[in-house]
Amino acid sequence: MSAGATAGAMPCPVSGMVSATQTDEDWREIHVVFCGQAQIVWLRCLRPGFRHCFVVFGNGRLWLTLDPLSCWTDVRIQPIGGGFDLPAWYRAQGMITIPVTLVRHQPPTSAPWGPFTCVEAVKRVVGLRDRRVLTPYQLYRRLGDCERQSEPKKRAGHRPPLTPRQAAARS
């Protein structure tokens, strides 16, 4: 293990370097954020409100965003304190956030091959391996299914979360 490694951090199997100075447990809050903005014309064929997705990590001291864009992946430490509720701010901006738990497959194996999109990047970050999930809306539905399966059943016929359009229609 390298000199800067922390206990619990996983070394890269190829280089032996530790990929991060924090372990998965240090990131207490992890959210997938869905938004409807589309500057690329062909993304407008995707469901409104679900044209892009990215990941937000919080550890109580700072927030990190990993935003896979079409031309690069933007990784930033946000210039706000850890006490700021970044997921709530995204929701106030009209975006949807879903809290997630990272899944680490043991032993580590390759993820299924797929085109590199924002959805594929988010799936790899959270450890979701489902070839049928290709669009942000499909990812939203799949993560909602995972979230509901981890909760105790409240009642029969539990419905999936509302889309922004459904929520607007009800208000």
C-alpha cells in the first residue's frame, strides 16, 4: 500500500496506487441527481425532466460532484460548506434527487460493456449492473425500485415516485 493510503481504501489492482484518500464509508450522503436541461439537440428526445444525471457525494465537511458530460467528466469539490444541503438546493432548482448506497461487488469483476453516457457513468459509480438501464428515466425507475426494496413494505400496491409532470398535474 502506498504511503498516502488510508486504512480501508482499496489499491488499484493494476498500479497498486490507492484511488482515494477516503473510503466509501466516509461519504455519508450520496445522491443521484436528474435534470431536464438539454443543450444537445438529440437529448431532447429523452423524457422531460430526465435528460441528464450526475452524482453528488457529501461527507459532512464538503460536497463533491461527478458530472459526466458529453465532452468531459466534470469532477468538482463544491465551494460550499458541508452543512449546506446541496440535494435540497438541487430539488429547489426543479431537479430530482435520489439517495443511494454504493454497491461494491466482491470479488471485483468487470461491469458489462455499454456506451459511455451519463447513465453508464452513474451506474458504474453506484455499482448498478443492469444492461437494460440506458436512459436517465430508466435509471430513476431502477434506483426507485432499489430504494423501495430496501424499505419495509408500508402497504400493498406501493407506487413508484412521481415524475415532475405527474407532481405538477396533482398540484
